[in-house]
Amino acid sequence: MNKNVSMKTVITFAGAVVAFLIGSGFATGQEVLQYFASYGYWGIAGALLTLVLLIYVCSSFLVVGRRENFERGSDIYKYYCGNKLGIFFDYFSTFFCFLSFTVMISGAGATLNQHYELPVYVGGILIAVLALITVLMGLSRIVDVIGKIGPAIVIISILLGVVSIFQNFGNLGPDVVLPALEELEASGSLMKASTNWGFAAFSYVGFCMLWLAGFLASMGAKAQSEKEASLGGVWGASAFAIAVIIVALGLLGCIKVVAGSQIPNLHLAKNIHPALASVFAVIIIAGIYTTAVPLLWNVSSRFTKDGSKNFRILTVVLALVGAFIGLALPFAKLVNIVYVINGYVGAVLLFIMFGRSLIKIFGKKESKVKSEDMKA
């Protein structure tokens, strides 16, 4: 491979992307249920649209971060949106990252409570402490740690989804899926992220963007080349989106069982074997951890320099406040409110990125035409 492209770095970048995106929403299945499985077959179309959009977003953030080498990762908002609107997205995404950190706390508490019947605060405090310790280690160590854990969790989640699909294959036919969805919607027990699958997909990518932007821009600066950065984004986004599609199908096969669950993926694991549910509960906690860490780092690094004394103090305060909020509110409701509202704001950023990319493409074509005319 090209000397400016290290396979090890590409895999680490891809692993970090995957690890960041997993979070409590994906690892528990709550996110996949609300954004994809709840729409039936159209939800799978939404997952495919998400695949395309995430590839564009992740590779763009990493490449721009490599090219511009921002002083702060959050400066990427000014790059795309200009100074005034960029400042809005900067502060909004920082606030959203903090709220998402509270969702991770809540998800960890709900997971250990549902499976082990432990008090909710046990899981929440565990994630808060682990995230705090890891963030204090600094960005380089964060990428190294979560970049290795992320791919393993995705592989296990894919296997869980595949087994669930085979177990419930007979339930994936339209004669079973459509009546089940209608019954659940009529009873009000099926929580959806939006009014239709297309809006849900854009909202999903939107909230992912507000998570990813600053972190990937900072990470991209460490790449040896733009190609290396781009490949990391493409591989990471693809692996995650494929996992989403498989898990969504697995949930759809037993939609009536998982619709009212706080932790749907635990039901998939328990249906395979009760002992597997205990193992998967630990895997969910690991997935939550890999997202809680960069979320907390994003907020602390926005206001203080990574590794400084102020950074350490602010990180401790944020971890404590985040744990308090996360333990006070129910997990499923937090996912539905925090992710959906912020997803639409993130979708606006996505369209701004599209516009900038089109201007750049047509600008190059126009310059090329002028150059050829001058030569003629």
C-alpha cells in the first residue's frame, strides 16, 4: 500500500469511528429500534441511506481535519458554516455532546438494572468513573483504547443480529411484520424517532454528526495523508451501518417482544441462550463506555487544553454533573428527546456540507474550463 497510508492507522481510525457511534443507543438496541426497526421494511431503506450519508460525513470530517489541522477540533464548524453560524454549531454541539454523555450514563444504569436487577446508579456511576479516568489520559490514548474495543463489539452485535434473523426468519414476512407494526402503533407502545423513515435517517446521521465533527477533525490531523484519513472514515462508517442493518432485521423479527423494552438487544441475546444475555450485558456496557469517553472529551477540550490542569478539573465536574442528570431520567425517553431534537439540527449541518461540496466541485470545473479557454 501507499507509503502514506498505514493499514494499522486506517483500522485504528475506523475502529474509533465505530466505537464512538456504538454508544448506549446502538449497543442496547434502543436507537436501532426507534430509528429503523419501527418502520418495518422502510426502516432498512433508511439504514441504507444512513450508510451512504455516514460514509460521506466521516471521511469528510477526517480529511478536512487532516488538511486544515485546526487548533481545536470544533473549529471545523466555522470551516463549513462561516464564523457566526459556525459559532452556533460549535456551542450547540458541545451542549449536545454533554447531554449525550448523560444518555450514556442512563443507558448503563438501565442495562445493569434490567439484566442483573442492580440499582440504576451502579451502572451509571461505573461508566462515569471509567470515562473520567480514560479522558484524563488524553486524546492519543483515547483513540488507541476505543479503537481496539469498537470493532470487537460490532462483530459480536452482527453475530447476535444474524442468529436472531435465522431464529425468527418466519416472522420477517409481510404477513407477520405489517400486522405486528399496526397493532403496536395502535396501542401506542412503538416509539418512533420521526414521522417517516427518510426523516429518521437524516435525523440519525444529524445527531451522529454533532458527536463526530470535533473528535474526527482532531483525529484526522494525526493522519499521514488525506487518503489514510478518508479510508478510516469509509471503513468505520461502513462497518457501523452494516451492523445497524443486521441488528434492525434481528429486532424486526421479534418486534412485538422488544417494542416495549428499555434494552431490546438483551432480549435477542436471551432468546439465543440465557447465559449469552449475561455476557452481552457486559458488551453493552463496553459499547456505552467507548462512546461516553469521546463525548466527555469533546466537551472538556472545547473549553480547556487537553491535558492541562483546567482540563482535568473541568472533566471531573462534567462527569459528576452528567452522572447526576443521567441517573435522574429514564433511558428510552432520553434517547427519544435528546437524539431526535438534536438530529434535526445536525441535518441542517449536513445540507450545509452538501452545499459546500457542490460549490467546491463546480468551482473546480469552472476553473478548469477557464484554464482551457486561456490555453486555446
